Amino acid sequence: MKNNSIRRKNRTEKRFGKLPAKLMPVVFAFYMSSIMAALMCLIITAVHQGFNEHLVLDALMAYKVAMPAAFVCVLFVRPMVMALVKRTVA
């Protein structure tokens, strides 16, 4: 049974592959900015205009601007945050 799951995992990895480890900062920035921009756009849009039938569409329109901006910001801020964490955590 365990052999089958290992084979299945290997087939999945071969099919989709994984990115090289050197791209970890870029992948981290992409996921972090995608999730945070989506949440912030939804929350700020809801607070600004309330819950109505246009909330999701308006939040998506804001997301088109916010996500690229957040991605660039996370790329630049990540090294500083890592240094702060290193100084703060034993």
C-alpha cells in the first residue's frame, strides 16, 4: 500500500515538477502578495461601500492593481523582514 502512494507521488511530481529552490523568494512573494492583496481588497471594498451586489466585482477590479503592487513590495521588503526576524528570534 505504501509503495503505491510513493509511486503516485513520484508520478505527480514528474507530471507537474517543482521549481528550483533558488526561486523560493519569488514564489513566496507571489503567494504572500496574492493572498494578502485578495483579503485586503475584499475587506477594504466591503468597509468602503458595504456589502452589496457589486462587492466581488469591485474587489476584483481593485485586485488587478493591488496584486502587482503587493508582489513588488513583498520582493523588496522580504530581506528586511528576514533580518528583523533573525534579530528578534533566538
